[in-house]
Amino acid sequence: MISVQQALHIIDTTKIVHHIKKVKISKSLGFILAEDILAPINMPSFRQSAMDGYAIIWSDNTDYKVTEESKAGDAKHITLQPLEAVRIFTGAKVPDTADTVVMQEHVSKHADGIRIIKMPRQGANVRPVGEQVHAGDKVLTEGTRLNEAAIGFLAGLGISKIAVYNTPKVSVLVTGNELQTHGKPLKDGAIYESNSVMLKMALQRFGIKKIKIFKAKDTLKATNKAIKKALDYGDILLISGGISVGDYDFVKEALDYNHVNELFYKINQKPGKPLWFGKKDQQFVFALPGNPASALTAFYVYVLPILKKYSGFSDYHLPRLQAKLNSAFKNTTGKTLFLKGYCKDGNVGILPSQQSSMLNTFATSNVLVTIPEDVENLEAQEHVTCINLDGYGN
Amino acid sequence: MISVQQALHIIDTTKIVHHIKKVKISKSLGFILAEDILAPINMPSFRQSAMDGYAIIWSDNTDYKVTEESKAGDAKHITLQPLEAVRIFTGAKVPDTADTVVMQEHVSKHADGIRIIKMPRQGANVRPVGEQVHAGDKVLTEGTRLNEAAIGFLAGLGISKIAVYNTPKVSVLVTGNELQTHGKPLKDGAIYESNSVMLKMALQRFGIKKIKIFKAKDTLKATNKAIKKALDYGDILLISGGISVGDYDFVKEALDYNHVNELFYKINQKPGKPLWFGKKDQQFVFALPGNPASALTAFYVYVLPILKKYSGFSDYHLPRLQAKLNSAFKNTTGKTLFLKGYCKDGNVGILPSQQSSMLNTFATSNVLVTIPEDVENLEAQEHVTCINLDGYGN
């Protein structure tokens, strides 16, 4: 048995080889950029009007003859003479010979043209080529998480495809003779299986698309075979149940049989003590406790960081925050506790029913309150470290 | 022109009719539950062993004969006699006549059976029927956001389908002759269109699946027609560009033509001043500024709350947080400013390049610093309200 600190140290020091793929920008939401992006064009790529108004060659004169019109998207080349003006709109190309745009509010129209009431400085309201971005500038760096703004920015530079760190394929293997799928009346002695859909949703929320569910009965042969198949599919394998020490828990033996090497087994924590983490070449395996809330706790604290590391995140743990405990708490277990809590405005309350088989408390919690193994008494108003479950999906 | 406060008041008081649909639980991630859930079964539904050990009829005797075995998932009915024991495993059915489970660590085996070294209290390690949940109990309430824990919990109750508030279908209409799709060399006078993919990603991140992109050239006829088609598809319509007062901005006229009624137009803010919000029966229309960062700001502050209200969220604004400003700031505009910032550990810095056409600053920001229209001078270390962009995807 190791401590939570030791287990997290193993997670932190586990080296993971990244996989890079090229994707269309419209398929890149949530991925981590695997390359620096250099601007392929200037922005703007032509001299652009910043206003609706009139383009002129700047002079001391106030009266100009309006010869043409240039609106956004027009490609035509207009050559302007002194004392001529071109009606122009925001975003439109400024004629090469013009150097200034007078905003329409500072102009009065008359029969032959316009009179400028308030002459701006020479060069006003003309955005020079490359004002925002010069071709060749590094505009996004490797490691950036691709959100709607980053993807829009890439589109604005005309970029269609980019290199991202691929997310892992994940196998979920559920073991247990007692498990029955929801939707049919419950058989005697059976319970409804919930961990496969729970883990699938947790994986989807993080952005994993390729997930396959496997099931195995409680025999060594079935478990050996199912682990083999699950390893054939996934980069990461999550096993639910079968890792405690009961006579009918074959998972540990079957992992040995499949040459998956143990990195740790059993953590001095509650819930989620019988957690097993191992490795086979570049595949990683977690055997999670069968109890739903234990499995989900282990997922947030240990599995998600490995998924995020694999996917190129440098900041791969769920965010931690400090909050004041609403009421005193005693930890008589000698274990690190992860307690479902609700945090608002810096104050956190520990929710009732923390049993490891009850998921509904998780449904209404937004933090996991972490109480270290060596802390016995916490007074009300003391600060505790909380794992922020709201920081999950981003 | 109205203030930000007035605009938000209109968003808050806009009534939206909800649409409810039945979905499979595996398709319900991120939706809001539209019904209270009553447990259809007891949990556990049979008397369950909490330990690996031996089931007995409690007595003063220490020696018991082992007659049978009961493992998790076994349905058979075992009738136990006094001084008999059944080998039993965690989660397995306790025989009807047994009342106590002795954990295996407190038992020694011998040729004829077992000797109990430490006798527990009568009834120990037997989970009674309905210990966690009684059939008929209200276990989840209408308004719960369905995350992996809630969905797992429903699966554990055997529930396959639930009623959720449907999310809207969204049309995105992009206007502008100057706009060109990424992937081909840029034509003279053109710019790469980025708002459609940016808005699509922002919608997808929130969980909207049904999104259709429409495009229109800058003519009244084309705009009329495109708005009609976009309204035929979507419950909510986002229009990008064409809402300022240039001679070639036809959107406002075309919205009138399509009988969309204005709820507000123009907000005393920067960026995103020329924002238009309107309604046609139960359809809502936002005409967003064409500049990408302005459009995205308007999306976070006004569009997302309407999408969330539509989808049944009671808490529909992005979370606000208070942070200390890193350095002094002057607001000489008389407008409410939404400034891209980066907040860490309660301190926030305003990022450089706040221009409304630049999206890359958004890609690295995690908050929008809000500076009210009537605040001119902010000292370093003063508290400001920030819109938390990290609270988005949940």
C-alpha cells in the first residue's frame, strides 16, 4: 500500500509517448496544438479602411469630387487623383494612391462631391498591411488548447489543417457475474451495472471519442480473454471490479497473464483503496474498484491526469482550490479522504452519504474535499484543499 | 442605445418555452433533467453481504459446518440451518434464514468447517433491502444537470430513458462580400471568414449538436432570403456581420422584412456595441458584430445565456468572480468594457491587443474583465468583476 502522494508521484513521473495527427480545424475543438503556428499571410493582407467614409490623398483642401466606390470585398484597383475622393466602407480596400480615410460623420455632401468639415491627420483610418499580424509571425504556440477563439483565429489566417496531439482510444472492461444491463426487470441476486455508462460519459465529457465497452464473467479464463481483447483495441484500458482479494476476483492474475506490469496497487485512501495501475509497453491499465463512487473518485484523481498527459496537456490535474470548511470534521481512518462536497463563494460543505456505492451525491457535488491521512481533526472555518470538478470539461 | 445592465435585464426577463424530449441515458450527457426521478427499485434489492466471509444464523457457538457457497450474482435460494455456514462474497445474496456475516479474517478453517475467532454483533455485515434507496424515493430532481455521476446513478437504478430539456437547433448566417473560406489562396480585397467556424465551435462546446451554416452576399434580396431559410431551420439564429450602419448593411432591414421584432439594438459597451437581439414567436435572433472578438464577446455575455435558458438551465450566466487587478487601468470611453484577461490565484491581468478583430488574445485568456461604464479610474490591486470563461463547457 502506498500513500496518495506516492501514487500521484508515479502518475506525474510516468512518461507517455505522444501521438500527433493532422486534423481539419473544424475537428480540432478541445485538442492540444502539436505545432507552433506561423502566420501564412499578413493581417490585413491589403490596406483596409477602418471606417465608413471617403478615401482621399490628404491635402489642405476641403472640397473633393467623388469618383468611385469601394466596398468590402471589392477587388478592383482604383487610381485616385488629388482632390478626388472614393466612397469607402469599413473593411474595404483603400486605393493605392489614397493615404487617408475621412469618416462620413465629418463630411457634408453637395452636388459635385463632398466638403470635409473636420480634416483628420494624414494616414487616419487606414489599417496598414500586416498591422495585426505579419506573415511569418509565430501566432499560436505548441501546447495551446484549441477553443473556439483559437480555431476562429486559424480560420482567419486561412489555415485548414493543423497538427494536434491525438487523444487515446479507451477500452472499458466490466467484470462481475452479478451485473445486469439496465432496461429489463432485475433478476434475483443481480444488480444493475452502472460503471460502463458512467465511465463512458466521463470519457466523452473529456473529449474521448473512441471508447469500446467489454464485459467478462468472473472466471479466470473469461477475464484473461477479455483483457487481451480490450488491450487489442485501446491505448488505455479501464477495468471495473474484480481487483479486491475475494476468491472470485481474477483481474490481478489475468493482468499478469497478459504481461501488464504493475506500477502501483492499493492506496491509503477512502474511497478507492484497491486501485491498480500498470503498463504494457505504451499501453496503460487502471483496474478500478467496482463500487461506482470509488471508481469515479479514482477516475478524477488518477485516470484523468493520464488521459490528459496522453493528449498533450501540460496542466493535467484537475484544478485544486482552497475553501473554508463549513463545520468541523474528524478523520479517524488514518487514510486520505476524498469527500464529495459543495463549494460556493469559498465555503465548502461535506455532503451526506459518502458511501462508495452511492453516485447520487456526486451528481450534486462540485468538489472533492481532500483530507490528508495525517490530519485527524479539522475545525469549522479551517482551510481545506478541494479538487474542482467544475474545471473538468474544458 | 441601452446600457449593459438594461440589455442583461432583457435577457433575464425574456420568457422561453421549453421543449422536452425522452432520451436514452447514454445520450443525455450535459442535458438538464426535465422530470423528478423516483427510484423504481430498492437499492440493494436483496439482502447483500458487505464482506467476504461466512453467513450464519447468529448464536453463542463458535463452530459451524460450511454447506454451500454464495457469490455475487448467484440467484439460488439457500436455506441455512442453525450451526451451518455459507461461504459468501461481497455483494452476494445473504440466505433468507441467515442474519449475520462473519468476515473471513475473523474465522479459522478446519476439516469439518469453520471456527469463529471473533464473533460480530447479530446482523453484522448484512446490508438490508433498500438501505441506500427505497423504491419510490425521489432520487434526482428536475433541473439537475446530467453528468457522468447522475447518468451512472440512473443506470444503477435500471432506468434507460429520461425526459430532458431539449437544446435548440441553431442557424448561423454569415454575411459579407469580402469573406472567403479558408483553404484557398486569398483573393485581392478579400479576408478569410472565421466567424462561422468560431461560432460553430462555441456552440458545440456548449453541447449544441444541430447547427447549420448559411451564407449571404451583401444585397437586400440575398439577405432577406437567407434569413428566411435560416429561420426555417433554427430555433435560434445567429447572424454575423451586416448590422452596423454602412450603406451595404442590410441585415436590419431584412429582419424587419422577415417579421423579427427588435428587443434591443446597440449596447453602450466595447467591444460588441452594434448587437441586435430580436424575437419572432418562439424563435430568437442575435445579429452579432462582424469583428470576430466582438462577436465572441457578445456570444459569451448575451447569446450563451439564451441558449442555456432554452436548454433548461436555471443558472444560465457564465460564472462571475472577483479578482485583484495587476495594474492600474483608465476607462475613458464612457462605455462598459469587456477586456480579455488572464486570472490566476485571484489576480487578473488585462492582456495586450484588445482589438475587436483579433481572436488570438481570446485563445490565451480565461476571463473577461468587466469595467462598468461609470468607472474611469481603477488602481492596481482594486477588485474587478470577471466573467469566468473556464466555467463554460460544463
